[in-house]
Amino acid sequence: MGFISWIVLGLIAGVLAKYLMPGRDPGGFIITILLGVGGAFVGGWVGTQLGIASFNGFTLQGILVATGGAVLLLALYRVLRKA
């Protein structure tokens, strides 16, 4: 259940990341949501390693960690696409 939870949480995180970082993205809304899913996995992995998150479903802590990872990946994506 944890893996599927992070995917769904990543979809939510992608939407939140787009809301927090408005603007035109190279790739559009779908890429932003996919980056949200990737960010959820990155944020989840880092959070698990640091002991601040786990794969136990939908919690506020999990949403914050996933959204942080999504914002990080979106910012990195924007920098790399402009270069």
C-alpha cells in the first residue's frame, strides 16, 4: 500500500508544486504532475533516510515531504530546460 500511496500523494504534490511555483513550464501541466510523482519518491526516500517520513499513507507530514520533493524537482527541471 505504501508504494501506491506515494504515487497518489505525488499526483497531489505535483498539483501543489505547480500552485506554489506558477509560470510557464517547458512541458506543461502533465510534466509538472509527473515531476510531482518523482518528487514524492525523492522526498519520500530522503525523508525516510532522515527519519522524518515513512511509507505509511496519507499524512500531513507525507504531503509536505512529497511537495518539497516535487518543488525541488520542478526547480531543477526549469533550470536544466533553460540551459
